Amino acid sequence: MAERQTAVLHSMTGFARAQGHEAGVSWHWEARAVNGRGLDIRMRVPSGFEALDPPARKTVSQALARGNVSLNLHINTERAAAAVAINDAALEALAARLSAPPAGLSVQDFAALLSIRGMVEVGQAEAPTLTPALTKAMLATLDATLAQLIAVRREEGQRLGDAISAHLRDIAENVTAIEHAASRTPQALRERLQQQVAALRDADATLEPERLYQEAALLATRADIAEELERLRAHLAAANDLLSAGEPVGRRFDFLLQEFNREANTLCAKAADIEITRHGLALKAAIDQMREQVQNIE
């Protein structure tokens, strides 16, 4: 049977950074994402830029389905030519006290005067104001950041999808091996049932035929793993459908794994010989390994 084409899954983990520039202001967004049951957005923006929070959260919620996302905005104001003011009156008063005339000040003397506190005042650059144009530019940079984050999550999701596909093939191989186990042939089942019925007779010679029939039917039912194998096949088909869905499937996959595990446990409990037990344990191991991958899926 040809393998089904697998759509690209998305991981919930990743990091991205993008920077922007507008009207003398430069900034960069940083986005970090890790696993989460739902979508949890934690955002930090500088004082004065709080108006970016609602549209930024909306953008993230439209781009991502699951994960704990930390989003930080960093502002870097360019150093503009600051206004420089010299206190001429104070400078002349100090110069007059020097032994040499003010006109004869050396460079060293002048530098010493300028170093006096309050002699030179440098204006501080004004903090940027969040204008509509700046808002638009910053949100565009956020779009670029999220695009990078999605690409990183998609790349990791591709690796997860390959790993999950390998686990599903492993599960299918073990199911097939159990289906064709020698102990499941009609003759082997009949011989085992005869042995169990004989053991019942030896244990209780007064056992009524009707009760013996009931016990034999119960033994046959307990030994039959056909339903478990059939459901495992159905779960395999459902898992492959999820892999090719092309949408966030992490929650559904997690629920499906619980069903996988339930059938595997029942099958192992019913195992009648070493061969089936061995494949049943391998089946459980593959399911557990697949769960580790599925927990990272968006």
C-alpha cells in the first residue's frame, strides 16, 4: 500500500525577530513560543506604546492556534542632534577670575571651564510618539516577525511529522504481526480453549454442563483480540487522516493517542502467548514515543 502524502504539521515551539525603522525611530519585535494547551499570549511594550497591545494580540491570535507566546517590543530612538546651550555669563565670570585675561585662555583652561557642572547644558532627545504611521509600520514588522515564527514552527513540524509517520508504520507492523501470530490460528485457539475447559473440569468435577458452556464462552471472549486489532486499524487510518489534514490537529491527535493506548493495554492483557505479548509491548512503546512528538504539535 502506497504511503499517503503527509501535510506539513506545525510545532508549537520557535523564536523569531524582525526589526523596523520609521521617522527616526528604530525597533524590533521578538517572539518566543513554547508548548501550551491553548493559545496564551504574553506581551510587553514600552511605556507610551500600550495602544499597540490590542491589535498586536489580534494579529497573533489570527496567525497561531496553540502555544504559549511571549511577544516583546524594543524601541531604539536614534540619537538626534541635541541642543547645546552654554552659560555665557557664568563662563565669563569664571574667566575673569583667572590670572590671564579671558582672551588669553588656553585650550586646557577652556576645557576645564566647560567641565564644570551646569556650564554646558545638553538637551535630551524627545521620546517617540506613537503616531498612526508609526503604528502601521510597527504592526507590519510584527507581521514579518510572525511569518518568521510560523516558518520556524513549520520546519520543526516537518520533522515531527516524519517521526510520527515512522511510529505509525511501526505500530502497523506490530498490528500485522499480531494478526498473523501462530497462536491466533483457529486450530491453536481451539486447542487452547480445550485445555482451559479441561482445567475447569479437573478443578470442579460437579460443574454443570450449562455452567461449563458459559465458562467456555467467557474464556473464548477473553482470548479474542479481533476487536482490539480492528480498532487499532481504525485508529491508524484516523491518524493518517490527521497527518494529511493540513490544519492544527494537535488536540485531536492527543485524544486519538489515548484511544491507541487503551486498545494496546487491553490487547496486552488478553495476550495468550509470548509472541503476542512481545509485539504488544512494542506496540505500547511506539505509542508512548509518538505521544512525545504529538505533544509538540500545534
